[in-house]
Amino acid sequence: MVVLNMNNEADMPVRDGLKKPLVGVIDDGTKTVRFVIYEAERSEELAAYQLDKTEVQPQEGWYEQDPMEILNHIRTCSEKAIEQLTELGYSKEDIVTLGITNQRETTIAWDKFTGEPLHPAIAWNDIRTDSTVDAILAKVPDRNKNYLKSISGLPISPYFSALKMRWLKDNIKAVRRASRDKRLLFGTSDSWIVWNLTGGPQGGLHITDVTNASRTLLMDLDTLNWDPMLCRLFGIHRDSLPQIRSSSELYGVVQDGSILEGIRLSGILGNQQAALVGQNCLQAGQAKNTYRSGCFLLYNTGPRRVQSTHGLVTTVAYKLGPNAPAIYALEGSVAVAGGAMKFLRDNLKLVKDVVKETEHIAGQVFSTGDVYFVPAFSGLYAPYWRKDARGIICGLTAFTTKNHIIRAALEAVCFQTRDILEAMNKDCGMPLSKLHVDGKMSSNDLLMQLQADLTGIPVLRAHSWDMGALGAAVVAGHCAGVWGIERWRHHATLADTFLPTTTDDDRNVRYTKWKMAVQRSLGWATTKKSIAMTGQTKRKSSMVTLPSQSLDVSLSPPRSRKGSLVDGPSIDYTNKFGSPVTDDGVNDYVEELIKYSARKFSIFVPMKTGIDEATILDDADYFMSKKECDYGMCQCCPTKKRLQTDWETIEEIIENDPEIIFDSDDNPIVIEPRSDLLENDLLVSPTILGKGISLRKRMQLDSVPEIFKHICSKLSRTPLN
Ligand SMILES: Nc1ncnc2c1ncn2[C@@H]1O[C@H](COP(=O)(O)OP(=O)(O)O)[C@@H](O)[C@H]1O
Ligand SMILES: O=P(O)(O)OC[C@H](O)CO
């Protein structure tokens, strides 16, 4: 008899006879949804079912998924896998607990009350947020993409969830509205799944685990909580974010009326962290590389957070219980690995069947014939973090055949892995002596041999390609008491070994050439081009050039926006505009100022009797009163972490993001009625370089932004309409 105990929570079911406790895993990948059932004691996969997801690519560089399809697939896959169980003499009741592993960073916004997704999921590899990245970079000193790394471990890149959340708030009305009405919930796909499994609008749990949270760019790696400054910077309100939990604890019970009804949920891990656990890389110094659409190398650094100075990210590897310490990892993420094979199949039609043909075709030549393929389709991730890189195939000659190109695409995966290893060795100071690998693409023997040859270390391929689901089963089973982590630590993972067959000189010469190819791929996509590509015209801040002024002054943007806004001439308006300026000639300039460079504003409107003062939005008071403890850490908002906010366009902020309408002293921007204003006058008072300057602007009615009309209607003598 096995008695299962969930961390002192209510006891798990009691099983009799020979049947062993089973653990189910929901695996939400980029391309597929799977449901896998393991027999805990023998770590054996008993049943699995998988469905492909519909690929949605509405524009170049945009990758979306249907959140409802994810849920429907989970239902179907779990039903089918459980059907298989019955043939083995088991039943659904033998599944004692569930784990979830998921594609990370993919972001979903939904309505807390209706449960409806407010937009398709934006997948991790989507680059629509290119210009959002620019807007955020414009707010940080020196536009330094690593500025937030000391807190979050991550560079500012389209890859991470905060950028996707910001984009959704900026561009999707339904998301904005839900935010204003406090109905908005954000989450990575694990949160979406758990919320729905545990009741959805009827009390569903809005949670995520530390590993997923560590991929958002909003979590502080030390406190393992949402960081107030990061939330403020990205304009994401704490109430819309899930609660961060450990990777292995009893979260709740499935209550969605599906076949999984009543089963407990006790493990959540991002899929790359899950593969690290599945590969049994539980000691500091062990690493694994998973080859799928992308390729992700994680190096366990134990409880020590290693801050990379060579382009890697610091991430949480796992936290096996609410009171267990967090274990960290250094990660090298490669955006395109197996994805390059798909490109050769679907776009260039060089192969029909990736699995059956690539190895054979590439194996017919002994080298790439000096051809190099950099598959930077959506920029390069680690260690370069260049969103302006684009794919190139170089070194083509009249003798180049498709065999060379396919082989070069395989080698690209190996070279990108070497890039990561080089960075990792520098960061850790101790070269990795072997590499554990998994992922579907690792079934390619030629790829594995090339990997050993191009890195010079043995490559150990796991017996099963899907170590992610196994890892999630381990952490869920650990909490349920059916899969001891200590036992797992000593579990011998079977592997095929590929040994290097080249000399150091050979591989270094080839690697130098690869670096040359990478250099040629950089800077290909300009910001301008990427905006045109994605059809995004709204956020223009990074490419704005102020028009030449009729004013006899030199133009200068507010100091903190200098780097991003202006390539053109500059005005020193502090010297010129000490007092209100009503000259019509200043209109264009005020317009520009309002549009692009406002930093701290007061807006005055003609007075309406009886109203003394009001904030721009009713929300502002609410946020002001809540803002400190909102993040659960009012004493923990250390001054050093506060960022001097430099606002985007005022209309954008007002329209898009009520939460962040605060000036640099953390006061809400105030609309003040003033009796000395003419009807339809708005007096905009930006504070620049510490001085208040009043620019009176007579607004053209047809050009008055809706929000100003609203303000005037609310406060002034004469509504604008
Ligand atoms: N034998 C193989 N040789 C080369 N590439 C492969 C092979 N098997 C799979 N791949 C590639 O690896 C990727 C497998 O991805 P998959 O595991 O389905 O993960 P994901 O969920 O990341 O899409 C696909 O892009 C496929 O083209
Ligand atoms: O689903 P995969 O295997 O492509 O994994 C995606 C990663 O989690 C993205 O960070």
C-alpha cells in the first residue's frame, strides 16, 4: 500500500495492489500540446498523446497561438492518453497528481470575469515588439539593453513577456479597457492553463511558478517577486499579474469538468528548466541543451546567481517547494535551431520530410563547401541579443548544392551552441566537459556528431527526446511524495555518446569563419524597416525627428530623451520660455512636445464653477493610494530602484496606461482648472530640466485628442465636442 502525502496537505488517494502511482503532465510546446502519463516509481512513460497547434503568422515576424485551442487540445490529449491507460490495466484514478510544463514567455491577456482571451497569445519568438523595445530603451540610461539585468537577469529584448504585455496594452483596445476596468489578467501559458483548469472565472487560481516568472523581465531574481520598478517601467499593474509560486507545491485541484476533474496540480516548470530536471542536471556545474524549434542551453549554478557578462541570461532553474531555496541557471537561448530545417522545407522546398531526409542529404557531402548559414530570421538571441540581425547564407559558389546548404543549417545549430558554450565558460570560469542533449532534433546523428566536432566535448544524448515532460513529472511527483528528488538525483540517465573527432585547430578555424558570417548578419534590419514590416505606425518615438522650427532658438529634447528622440537641431527652451507663450507660431512645437517629448505635465483647462482640482483619471487616486502596498513591499521600494520616469507621448500614456500617469515625484499628473484661460484653451505645462514652463496651446477642435475633450467636458465651462 502506498500512502501519498502532499506536503502536509490533505492526503492523496491510497492505492492497493501492484498498480503504481501515476503522474500526468500537460506539455504546452510552441508547436504541439501533449499529455504524457508516467509511472512514478520506474520513471517510465506509459501513455502519451499529442496534437499540433495551428500556426498563425498574421504578419512577417508575428507568431500567434489560439489560447482556446491550447485548452481544447489539453482536453483531447488527456482523454486520449487516459484511454490508452485502460489498455494497460490502469484508470484515471491512478493519476495521483499533475504537472505542467510549457513554452516560456508566450503571453496571454484575458478577462477575469468572462474568461475570454482578449487577443491571441503572442508567442515567445514573435518580434512585433521591436519598437516597444526601442520605447523602453529610450527610458533607460544610455539605452543600455542590459540595464535591467542586475534585477531580472534578462536583457531588454522582444523575447520576454513584459514587452509583449506592454505591446498588448499599447495596441489592443480590449486589453486597455480591461486594464481600466480592472478585469485584465496577464500570464504565460502555464498561468492561462492553471487558471482555466482550476475554475476560470469561478475562482480560478491566477498563479505562475518562479521559472516562468523569471522569463517575464518583471521579476526580481533575489526576492522572487514582481519588482515594483520594473512593473512601473513597463506599465504593468501588479493586479493583472499572477502570484508567483514555487515549482513544486500543491497549487489546487482541477475543477473544469474535464476528464482531469479532481486531480491535484503540484508541479509547474518552464519547458527548458523542466528538461534540466528531466536530464538530471541537478548539481551545480551540470548543463543540458535542448534542440527543438529553438535551442536552449541551461547550466545549473546552484543557489548562486551568476551574473553573466558575456550575453547569457540568469534565470531560475527550479524551486522545489515554497520553503526550498531557488536554484539558478545561466541560459543561452537560440531562437532558431530546428526552425531552420522547417524553413528549408517550407520556404526553400529543399526537403520534403525533415526527419527522414535532412541527415541523409547533408551526409552526402563531407563539408559545407565553406558555406555558412546564419538563421537569424527574427534577430539573434544569446549571446548577441541583436534584434537587427537577419538571416544570411554566405560563401555560395557555382558548386554549392542543396546538400551543402542543409549541412550548413545543421552546423549553424552547432555553432550557435558553441557561441553559448564560449560565453558560459567565460562566465563560469570552468569549461564544460560534456553536454547532455535532448529535444526532437537531437535524433539526428549527424547533427550530434557535428556538435561534438565543433565544440570539442562529448555529447550525451538522452534515451528519450522529451526530457521536459519528464522533468515536470518529477517535480509534481516530488510534491506528491511519489517521486523523491533524492532518488531522482541518483537515477542513471541512459545516453548515447558522441565523441569529438576533430582537432582544436580544425574547429577553431571553422568557428572563426562562423563569427565572420554572424558579423555580416548584424544590423540588417533597421528600426524603420521593422516598423514597416510589422505595420506598426503608432509608436514612432525612436525615429522621430523634430521638424525644423520657425523659432529662433536651438531645439533640445528633455534631457532624458535626448538619445532616442532627436537627430535634428535642438532648442534650449528653458532660456527662452520662462513665462507662458501664446504665440501661434509655437503651436507646431507644442504639438511635437505633446506628442513626443512630454516628461512631466500639468494640464490646465478653463475653469468650471465648483470644481477645484481633479486628476486626469478617476483611477489615479486609486492607484496613488494603492501603489505602495500594491506590490506587497512598500518598504521594499528602495530609492535606488526607482526610476526617474520619462514619459512617452502624453496622449499615449493617458489613453493606454492609467496606472503610470505619475510624474517623476510619483504624484499623479493633475488637471487644474484655471479661471484665466479662454474657452477651448488648454495650458500644457511640461516640466523640463527641473523648471516649469507654461506653453499655452489653443487647440484646433478637430485635432484635439479625445482624451482632452473628455477632460474639458468634465472640468471646463464649455465642453469640447
Ligand atoms: N531528425 C531531424 N533532423 C533535423 N531537424 C529535425 C529532426 N527532427 C526534428 N527536427 C526539427 O526540430 C524541430 C522539432 O521541434 P519540436 O520538438 O516539435 O518542438 P517545438 O515545440 O519547439 O516546435 C522542428 O523544427 C524540426 O524541423
Ligand atoms: O516549445 P519549445 O520547445 O519551442 O520551447 C520554447 C521555449 O520555452 C522558449 O523560451
